Amino acid sequence: MTLPVASNDPSCHCPLLDTKQGSESTVVAIACGESEACRLRALGLYEGATVSVIGKRHCLLVDVSGTRLALGSDLATGITVQPRAASAP
């Protein structure tokens, strides 16, 4: 019996806002206004990009390819990600 691989399981997708601080995820979809999506993609936040959550206070602070971005909760909710499995030490 084989178990499904988490990376191919669409049920593992969640909004970026729901990910834990310190976690890494892969962007699956960006659902926001066209101009906002274009700006995010220009900043390196695009489908397939790896995102690390640095902090969660008044906004969501993320790292994307060495660039830190502060995202409001409405915008972060519209970004769908697939959390990566924690790597073994």
C-alpha cells in the first residue's frame, strides 16, 4: 500500500496567512487584483516560488528569494501555498 505524496495532494494547500512562522511553502496560486498580482510577481512572489514566513504581527513578513515583503492579511489570504515538509536535522 502506498500513501499519497504530500506535494501532489491538493488538500495540503492553504492560504499563506494560515502558515506558521518559520515555515517554508511553495506558492500555488495568487488570487487578487490584476495590478496587485503583477506587482507581487515583479517582486519575486509568483507561482512556484518558495516563501518563508519570518513574522506574524500586524502584517505577514515573508522572505522570497532574499527579499523581505510585508503583506496585509487580505492580500496574504489570497495567496494559496503548499507547505513544505519540515526537513530532518
